[in-house]
Amino acid sequence: MIPGPRTPWRTALAALMAVGIASLFALPRAYWAILTSVIVVSETWKESRRKVLDRVGTTALGCGIAWALQLATAHLPHVELGLMFLFVYLAVYFRGASYPLMTFFITLYVAFLFLVLGEWSGHILMVRLYETAIGGATALVAAALVRPRKAPQPPAAAGGT
């Protein structure tokens, strides 16, 4: 489906705002805010809002589950690697079927990617969550500012009985 003509403008504005916030506050992994701002913008404000809530909610849930799984699998590198590949599989499996499930498994995959690479910290999950929320917020602001064009109304029926 090809988006309406205002969706690209809305998306560009969301990305511009995310870049501005990332620069202003020196976000440590600004790409999460910027990518989220672009991914969740939709044709309507209502659809954008739904995607933002899905994205932020499932990212938060994924961060919590990832933290618990990291504690359970600490010092078991083969298990951590296996879980990372399982989460990649599940993210791709749900890509076309369920945006929230795909997002949830992407969060688990990203967390375990950092774990496998030896860059794990609880802080990284907090950064992922708040930068995802920043990206979602910029998408909502852009969706509110650049409204979709109203559909033309059909002409009123000629009077008479």
C-alpha cells in the first residue's frame, strides 16, 4: 500500500525532531529514537498512536524479560547465544503477523546481542526503553502536526421529493 502524500512529510518531521532531541541531549544510542520515530509513523494519528503504544509497551516488556533471562543464563554463553538466535527467528517469524510480538522479540534479540558481544549492562536496556519512548513521542507530535488530508465530501443530494 502506498502511503498518502502527507505521511512522508510526517515521517521526515518525526525523524528531524528525534535527531534534534538526540543532539540536544547527547543521547547515547540516538539511532533507537530516530529509527522508532520513523517506524511508527502511520497514515493517521490514531494508527500512529497504536503503533507507538505497541512499540513502547512491548519494548518495556522485552527489556524486563531480557533482564530476567540474563540473570538466569549468566555465565552460560552457549545458552545466551542460542537464545539470541531463537529471538531472531521469532522476530522474523512474527514480522508479518504481529507487530507487537515482532517488537518484543527484537528487544530480546538486541539485549542478547549485547550480552553475546560482551557489552551487556542493565543501563543499555534503560537507554533502549527511554530512547524508544522519545522516538514514539516525536512520531506522535509529527502525526498531530501534519494531519492527513480530509477526504472530499460527496455533494449533497439535490432537494425535492
